[in-house]
Amino acid sequence: MKISKALLLLAAGLSGSLASGMTAASAQDKFPSKPIKVEVPFGAGSATDIVIRIVGDEMRHELGQQIVVENKPGAFGILAIEEMVKARPDGYTLQVGNPGTNALAPIIYKDKFKIDYDKEVAMVTRLGEVPLILAATTKDFAPKTYAEFIALAKANPGKVRYASVGVGSNNHYDTEAFAQWAGIKMVHIPNKGGGAAITNDLVSGDAQVALVNAASSAGVIKGGLLKVLAVMADERLAEYPDVPTLKELGYANGKGLWSALYAPSKTPPDVLEAIHKATVTALKSAPVKEAFQKQMIKAVPNASIADAKAWDEAERAYWKKLTETVKVEKPE
């Protein structure tokens, strides 16, 4: 059977068009092909915000796209988490969180979520860990050391005021757990404004002590507006070499303030892997290490998506147990 020259030319043209179309589609489907948005459940300048901005600036070199940070504070992190989950699960909308938003909120504020957190949120990797500092105001508060603070609190039960970033927050539970161990009773002064807000509460004297993160409190401490009584970290901080850790003082349960990256659970596995790889590479880079060191932040990436998931499950189990053993006023 003979095939006409015209038919051969038509077939060749169709083949070329299909190949061209496939090439264009492949290029369009390559991740990422546009900027990636990261929802932050706190205002600019918070420890979580600082971490993702540092890491995101380096990730753009790995991915070839900008990382756009969108601050969406409020509602215990629920707004930012739901914003991510409701977006198309294609890797272009992520969320960064901390113990309060992504470990505690799904437990104590479960009825306030409009999503099923357990089924719709996936862990990508941990990012950084910031030491917590047990700080005290210099305004009309006599104790200058941890021992003097404990002595005053024991002699005046229910008189010392401590601040937190809100009822049911991680530093609310952390402080109550510590107080329970130390045998002291204090008055809780909640503030929903984030880490910077409770630092201001201390500076003004509205609160007398608080667990504040090392990254955002360094300036006011250096300025002499706050006193450092102890640090919640594995070892003493180079910035405060004479200040003991709570572990040295016998309290072993305290943790630093971690931040971690999350994605919608229906995100394609290869896209999750690409994000994980770029994030871990950024965390190990010299620019990020240098920037972290200046902020007293420690990079703590997970080796894989599976490792991240296992860590997340263990961390959430830790906080769930804490909510069962440490009783706080009922969150509203």
C-alpha cells in the first residue's frame, strides 16, 4: 500500500506538534515554576518569622524561585494552618509553625479547627531550635539570680506575675510545668501578641518573669532592661556564660522553641521531596549557619520526610502528655 507524500508530511507535522506540546507541558509541570508562599502564624520579628526568612532566602537559590513570607497571626495558629490546607496541594503554599501552633493547638483547640489536622497536614522538616530564657524584669523586681527568684516566689505564693503568649500556649505549659516542679505558684498574665509582646510586658513591669526566646529578646537583655535567671537549653549559651541551664539546676523537661515546615498532606511525594531537599540544603549552607549563629538559633533538619514524620509524632505525644499532667485554665 502506498502512502501519499501529503499524508507523510501531515503525520510528521502532527508528531512535531505533539512533541512540542509535551515539552511545553513538561516545562510547565516542573516544580517549582513560580514563587512559593509560606504562611507564618505570627507577626514579623517573631522567632518563627526570623527562622523562615533566613532559610527562605537561601532556599530560593536551591529552587530558583522566591519564598514569599505571609504573616497571618491570630487564633492560635489556626488561621495560617487552614490557609495552607485550603490551598491547592501543589507545593506552592506551605506553613511554618512551632510547638504552640502545630503540636498544642491541634490538641487543645481541636474543636476550633475547620479541618482535620491529623489527616490534612504533613510534616516536611524541622528548621531551627531557639533556646528559651527565664528572664526577669529590672523594674521593681529585686531577684538577680535564679536562687533569689525561687526564694521570693516561695515566700510569696501567688504574688509573682509571669507572662505567656496566651492561654494554652507552649510557654504557658512550659512555665506551669516548671513552677509545679519548683514548688512555686505564680499569677499568669497571658498576651496573644507573640514573643515580642511578652518581652514588652517584662520591660514595662506588667509581668515580672517569663520564658522568652533568645533570638527576639537579645536586644533588650543587652540593653539592661531584662535580667537572665536561667536558660532552657542543653548547654550554657556563649552569650550568657555565667547563667546556668535549668538542666543544671535539676529541671530536665524543658525544651527550646523549635520551628518546623509543613505542607498539605495531599502534596505529591516528589514535590514534598523537592521541598525537603532544598530546605535541608539551605539549613546546611554557610549563609544560614552564620545568620543562625548571630540569632542563637540551632539548625535541626530531619534526615528525610519519614524521619520528620516520626519526630513530629513523638513531639506531639510529648505535648499531649504535658496537657494531661499539667493543668492550666481552660483555653477560650
